[in-house]
Amino acid sequence: MTTAIIVNEVYKKFGKSELPFWRRIFGHTNGNGSNGNGHNGHNGNGAKAAEKSKVVVAVDKVSFTVGTGEIFGVLGPNGGGKSTLIRLISTLLLPDQGSISVFGYDVVRQSMAVQQIINRVSVEASFFKKLSPMENLLYGARLYGQDGAETRKKVVDILTRLGLEKRAIYNPMEEMSRGMQQKVAIARALLTKPHLLLLDEPTTGLDPRSKREVQAVVREMREKSGTTILLTTHDMVEADQLCDRIAIMNSGKVIALDTPAELKKLIPPKDGQETTLEDVFIELTGKKLVNEEEETV
Amino acid sequence: MTTLTYQIRASYAFVERNINLIKRYWSWELVWLVYSIADSLAVSFIGLGVGKLGGGNPSTADTNYLVIYLLIGTLVWRFLSTIFYWITNLIGIERWEGTIEYTLMAPVRRITHMAGQTFFAISYSLFFTGMVLLATALVFKIDLSKANLLGGTLMLLAGSFSFVGIGVMASVLPLLFPERGEQMTHVFIALLLLVSGIYYPVDVLPPVLQKLAVLSPATYVLEGTRRTLLEGLPTWDLWQYIWPVLLMGAVLIPSGLWVFSMAERYAKKTGKLHRNG
């Protein structure tokens, strides 16, 4: 299997120290922070320095590779750094340290080449709300150099396959449910036939039936087109069923990475019950899953 | 597919999207048109009222000339400011809708992005200003027998490029300041309105502001348009007004693109793309 993504020692922090620059220069803090998840990054030189710092480390020296055609899952609590990682891969953020390459292209130096072969579906289905799915998808497809007439046909095909009524394709997005909007977001990504599809909690907030439909599309993309998929999710069952390998992130770090079966072996069964991914997650992160709609970091 | 075809299609994406947005927000456009017509009429009526001002003494002012002088000011300003707002909307509307990450993640060169938005902005501003002109022409008996209409249009088009450059620079504000950036762009337009002689000759301004007027492309566009429409200045004599605005456009557009690329890099460094205003 060839390599689709190489993430090498990637570090990303947000915010800036509120200390005056001379105090930062003369070493009153170590300037690199400890970790994220809402915690102040500065440590080591007293509580005062930490209090005056608003640095949040979102991704902390993360490294992994993803093979071509693999479905790679990233699990983590809210604020664990999953969405930041996806934004770094999708050229929407620049890493402070480390490097990321997608099919051999560096995301910083060759961002245009990377953008041509990727697409992303985020937890917020971001659209021009007054425009219809057809108008939104035409806009999205044209940005990727696609022909209008061909796109119109494809839009109808894809959206009806995803369960949208034909009538809904021409009505404003604001009249659609969140689940429907999310399906349109998935269609937007499918239209451009990406080599790498980044799915940032694509099924959060969907009803069980819509969830299954989306999961079926993900599988089909991999099987029919060989698309590599990087998926973040809060749904442990979904991760278990869909992903070939899973990385568990906490406070910006990858704390475990393996196949779902191997991850489950990390925790011995309790009370005769088979270990689930959720058991592994809680054991490793010390946190329960929070099913919030959005991640803040 | 060649790179050129790819970029032309991508550029057309912005034109088509804006046309679709106007269709969907047609009621807002109608309100804005009514406001613009009322604004142009209100300012132009000052010309008719001048004769009754000054303590009841009959004025020697040529009211027809004054009305057209003010009307040209409002129309030129409507044209240039509409271009400016559509260009700054490059980011503002994406912030509003929450689509900015999708647009900036697409494999589209920023110059392609700007070209599509510019083509739309100039075309729509011409159409919109034309509608205001038609409506005001129904109210005032405008004598345009001496007017050089071709020259006036040429002057407007030449001046539009420098406003595109200013608009691109201003569009970084919504990029850098998600919450209030769009409102901050009004400062550009307010300063240009003050110094460019929209409703009065520039030489009535204090010396400091007169010096600033030299740097405003609107000053040349207004002077050139007024001379072609009021005095019938031949098109070839417009060059004295056209070359300064073309020069400003040649400096402002590349500078604007450079400023925008720096701002985009900063936004990607600091994570400002994610926050929707």
C-alpha cells in the first residue's frame, strides 16, 4: 500500500502570551506550552506566567501515516485537536512546526496541488443558505474547474441516491433539515472526486437512518474509487465498523494508534463483557464522550 | 483541461454565485435600489433649492447646471461605491454565510477569485447605476444635449479598476477581524467621499484635504465625468483624467493582491478563518 498522508511531528498552537515581549525574551516562561484542551500552554515558571498566557496547544508533535485507500479514524474528546488536525491537512491552517504531505505534496509549499486532490466535509454544513443545493453545488464544482451541464446531471444523481427528493434540490438550503444539509455537504465533496476525503464528524446530529446512508457512501467511495478517507467521529460504533485503523487523540497528542481489534486488546474485558472501543477510549483519555455538535478547537 | 480553462471556470463560479444570490435576495436589492434613487433625488434637489437659499435673495446660480452637477456626483459615487462593496464582499459574504473555509480551500488562485468578483462587480454596478439614472431622469428634465456619453462611460470604466484595488485592500478587514471587519470597511468609503469632491468642487476644501484629494481616484473620475457630460469634453481630451486612475489601478490592484495574500497567510497562521462573524 502506498502512502497517502504523512503527518510528521506537527505542532500547532493558538493565542499569544499576554506577557510583555521583554519578559518573554528574557526567559520568564518556556514559551512552548504544555498541551491543549483549554489548558494554558505555559508552564514551569510559576502560576503568574500561566495566568497571563492564553496559549492553547491544539496539536502537539503528532506523527502518523495513512495508506492509500485506507479509512483512518481519529477519535478524541471535544478540544482534543481532531478538527485542527483536519484543517492543517486541508491547507486551512499552517503548522507551527513539523510537516504534512498528501500524496507527496507538501500542504504548505504545494498547497494548490493538495487542494486539487482533497475535499472536506465538516460538522457544520456550511452553505449559502438562501441558495438551493443545486446552486451551492454548482458553485462548489465550478471552483474545481468542472463543467456546468455535467455537474447539473451529477448533482441530481448524487442527491437522489442520498435520499433527497428532486423538489428539494431546487429549494433554498435554509428550508432543509440538518441531516439533509449534511447530505448535500457530502455530495459537494463527492462531486470533485477527491483522492483524499477529510470527514470531520460527518454524522454528528444525524438520525440513525441518515447515519447509515452516509456510512454506506463512505464505504462505496473507498471500494469503487479507492478514495483515502480520514474520519473524525464521536461515534465509537461508527469508528469500529468503518475504520481500518484508529488514532485516539487527547490534549493534542496521539495516545494510541492501531486497528480497532488491537486497540480493544489494550483493555482486559470486565465482568465477562467484551471490551468496546468506548471502554478503550475512556480508559486511555480518562474522559467520557461528550456528544456536542461542535468542537471548539 | 488547460489551466486557463480551469481558472476561467473557477472565475465564473463567483459570477454565477453572485447572480444567484441577487435573485434570491431580490427584495433586498429592490430596497437598496429605492434607497439609492431617493438618495440621488434628495441630493439633486439641493440644486433646485439653491435659488431660494441665502435669505430670500435670488441666486444667480444656474440651477440646471447645479442639479446635473450633483446628480453626476451621486451617480458616479453610487457606481464606484457599489464596486467597492461588492469587492469587499469577497470575504464579508463568506463570513456571513460561513462558507469561507470551503472557498479558500478550493484550488483557485486569488487572482482568479478577484477577476470573477471584479467582472461581476463592474457589470452589476453599471446596471444598478443605469437603473438609478433612468429613475432620476424621469424626475428632472436633464439637458444632456452637450454630453459626451461615450466619454463618460469610458471614464467610469477606467476609474473602476482603481476602486477594485482599494476594495481588495479593504476586504482583508473582514478576513482579519471576523466580528467587525465588514463594518470597518466603511471608513475607506467615508474618507474618499470627504476628499473626492462628490458634491462640491475640491478647491472648497481646506489645503490639507485638497492634497489628499489628489490621491483619490474618485477625484479624477468625477472631474472627467462632469466635464464630458456637462461640457461635452471630447473623448481624446479625457486622457488627462484617465491616466492617473489607470496608474492608480496598476499600483493598487497588485498591492491589494499582495496585502490580501499576506492577510490570508496570517489568518491561516492564527486560525481566524474558522471563526464566523
